[in-house]
Amino acid sequence: DGYKKTDILTDSHGSITINGLNAGLYTVKVTYVPDDYTILDKDTLALPVEANQTTQYVYKVDKFGSLTIVVKDERTNQKVPHAELEVKDEKGNVTPVNTGDSGQVTLDNLLTGQYKVTVKVVPEKYSVTTEKVLEQTVVAKKNTTYEYKVDTLGNMTIVVIDEKTGQKVPNAELEVKDSKGNKKPVTTGDDAEVILTGLPTGKYTVTITKVPEDYTVTTNKVIYP
């Protein structure tokens, strides 16, 4: 019958009651919610009202935010494309994401709360330097941005040589220490060499800790590179 009422506000309990309506079909649309909330369904709802009956409809809103994850090269600060990550919400729901060509990915319409972000795969020449699992809080109506740092990888070959003959010396024991103080014991083996692959680029200290009985160490410590 052309009945129309606009700008109706919910009371302190979040309810609206309209009395004296004629029986028929009414359309209802939520046009505004407080700043922290997001309208989930922006469509117009058709609600039937029957004579001498109360029609009740519960409309749900929730608090949403977004999360942007950027993967960057630790040395150049350039974005790294095609990294694979996993985003897990508080209920354990997992969303796999990929940074794509842009080196970043944005997840919109996330419920507010804590999310765990895990780096699963980075391009072959990189290693993850930031902790693989990170907890981020998504805040209503805001974008949370986090940058993951990755680093390029290299290889190292260590050879122990007899100073006088130039022949390789097998079964020498060494210690390789990176710039953060992490140590790795290695042995040259029968071929007198040891090859370390997939090392983050940077300076390493190589120390000979033991050589075969016939030898003494003349070069005790080498900084690589």
C-alpha cells in the first residue's frame, strides 16, 4: 500500500519493533551499522507480515578487517613473487595463499581476531629469515600489513690441502659458523671436500678442528667469502 519508513534506529538492545502494520509483504534493508561492524548482506529482504502475528527477523553483522602479507628480499628490499603461505584462523580454518607476480597478497573480509601465517614455499634461490609462523591480529575496519623477509642462498665448497704436495687431505673435521653464531660441524670425507648448499648469503667462519695424525694445521681459521 506504499507504506515506507526510513532512518529507523535500533534501540539499546539492538532491536526495532514496528506496530500496526497491515498484513502483506514488506521489504527491509540495513543501510547503516556502527563503525566497527560490516553489513554482511546488502540486499533488500522481503519479509511477509501476517494478520495478528508478529514477524521476527534476526539480521547479523560482524566485525571485519583485512590482512596484507608482503614477502621481501632482505638485502634489496624488493618484493619476492610467488611465495606460498598458509593463513589459519582461531577455529583452525586454513586458507592457502600465493603472493603472485606482485610479491604480496591481501585477504579481505576477515573476522577480527588472531591469525597464524606460515611461509610454506619460497622461490628456490631464497630462504626464510623471518620466523616461519607468525601470529597477527586483524582489527575491525583496518588493514594489518606484515612483511616477511627472505634471503638469497648460495653454496660453499671446503677443501683441505697438503701445503707441501698440494694433495687433498681426507677426513679433516671443521666447524662452519654463520654471522648469527650458528655452528655446523662438517667432515671432508674420503674425497677431502665438503660441499654445503642452500646457505643464506653472508660471511661464514670456517675453523679446522681436527686433521689426520700425520698433519698439523697451518691455516687455522678462514673467513668466507
